[in-house]
Amino acid sequence: MNSKFYTTLLLCMLFTGIHLNAQNLKQVRTNVGLTYPLSSNWTNAPKDTNNFSLNMLAGVSAAERGVAIAGFTNIIHQNASGFQVAGFSNYIGQQASGTQVAGFMNTYKGGKGMAIAGFTNLSGGNSTGQISGFMNKSKDVYAVQLTGFINLAKTVKGMQIAFINIADTANLQIGIINLSKNGEKSLGLTIDENQTMMLTFRSGGNTLYGILGIGYNFKNKKDKYAYEAGIGAHLLEIRSFRLNAELTGGGLESFKRGDYTKSTLRIMPAYKITPALEIFGGPSLNFIQTSSEDGKRLTKHYLSSWNGNNNKNLYGFYIGYSAGIQLLF
């Protein structure tokens, strides 16, 4: 083979490399427009990978590697990295490794990024973090799930914070109802100094747990129906003995005029009679606000009390107690 052949081969290789590189550069581009297909990428938008997208209504692309902004929705068929923000929703067909912010919903197959939505985040796979107003759903969570109502996950290596947290296993759950296979749940019966009996569900992990209860007051004539919700903590555990602290808010209702609300801090030593049965009891510090006649007569001795709203409301601090028994499962 002569030098002419090698020269021709080299030129062909250079031309092919330049051509392929031009194709790759063409894939990463900017897309600006109103909505698909009325944008700079026109009908090719679903096939393009962009490093910047700006659409007044809806943006459509194969992938995003930078910033994607849409007034209503971003529809990304494959992967997305960087930052995506939309007034209503972000849809990512594959992996999301950046940050997604949506007014209503983020949907993605999985990823290592953070999803923030006004209503819900839905991931079919893993997620680093999810923050929403109502619901988060993911397979595995490595940092945090934070929402107003419910978190759903398989494995949580960080924490879940919501009214309801559900996972197969979780490092830390902070909520009123916490359900996981490695957590503890109990159903208890409690009575306090005002003859209010509560049926209470407690659920959580090794340290923190949630409290939700309903009950009945045997002392009042009208304000008889009781409720409470709160957070508790296992402060100390030595074999069958535990020392718990609980902070709850609740009240008594007649579903008519007047109201009675109570905030309570309880210190409750507990002892396990059996691995599944525990008794507990201890003092409490209570703050009440009431405008009902039943509520004003319920407690006789206060540490401090005062009237408000033209003497219609009574406010006061007092010392009480609670005691009960619960079934652990």
C-alpha cells in the first residue's frame, strides 16, 4: 500500500469523525417557543436533547441537560439533569438526576435528584428527596420525604415527615401515623384526671412515634367526645422499663356551641408485663382554652388561669396525670 492510500484513509476517518461530532453537537441545543410544535425545534422537538428550554405553555424533548422552564408542563421522554420548573407538572420518562419544581406534580421513573411539587411527587424507582403539599411516592428514598399528608416508600435510608408515613423499612419517621415493618405499633386504653378515657393508636420507630386517639368523657354533661393527636419519644429503655415523653393536642366536643381544647406534655414511665403488653402512667402539664360551661367546671385547681374575650373564654395551666395499658404489635 502506497502513501496515497493512507492519505485517503486518513481523510476519510477525519471526515467521518467531524460528521459524527457535528451530529452529536446538533443533539444538544436550545429550544424556545410557545408550545409543541410552535417552538424553535419545531416538529423535531421530541427527538432533541436540550441544554436550555423555555416554553410559554408546554415543552417537549427527548432529554434535558440544563434548564427547562415551562409555563404549564415539561414533557421529557428520556433522562433529565439540571433544573426543570413548570407551573403545573414535570414528566420525565426515565431518570431525573437534577431538581424538579412543579406547581402540582412531578412524575419520573427514578433518579438521584430532588423533586418539589405543590401536590404530589411520583417516582417509579429511587429518589434522593421529595417535598410536596399532599403526597410523595418512591421506591427507595436516600434523604427525605416531606409532605403534608402521606409518604409512601419501600426503603427509607433518611427520614419521612408527614401526617401518615408508610414504608417497608425506615430509619426515621415523624408523623401522627407511622407504619413500617421494622417499627412498633400499639393500641392502648388511657384515663386521665378529668375522667376522659381514650383509645389511642401509637406508631413509630425506636425513638419517635405518633399518637392518634379518640375517646369519651364520663364527667361532662355535653362536652363528652374526646380526641387527641401528637408526637412521643422513647427517652430511656432498660430491659422491660421505658421512659416516654409525649406532646399532644386535643379537646372535647359536643358538636354544638362552645369548645374545649387542651395541649398536654406527659412524662410516662412504662413497664412491659409481657413482650406484647405494657402498662404506663405518669404526670402531665396541661394548658386549656375553653368557652363551654362543661369545660370551665372540669378542672378545679390551676397553677395559673385567666379570662379573655370579655370573660367568655377561660385559659389555664394545671397539673394532671394519665395511666393506662397498651397492646404492642
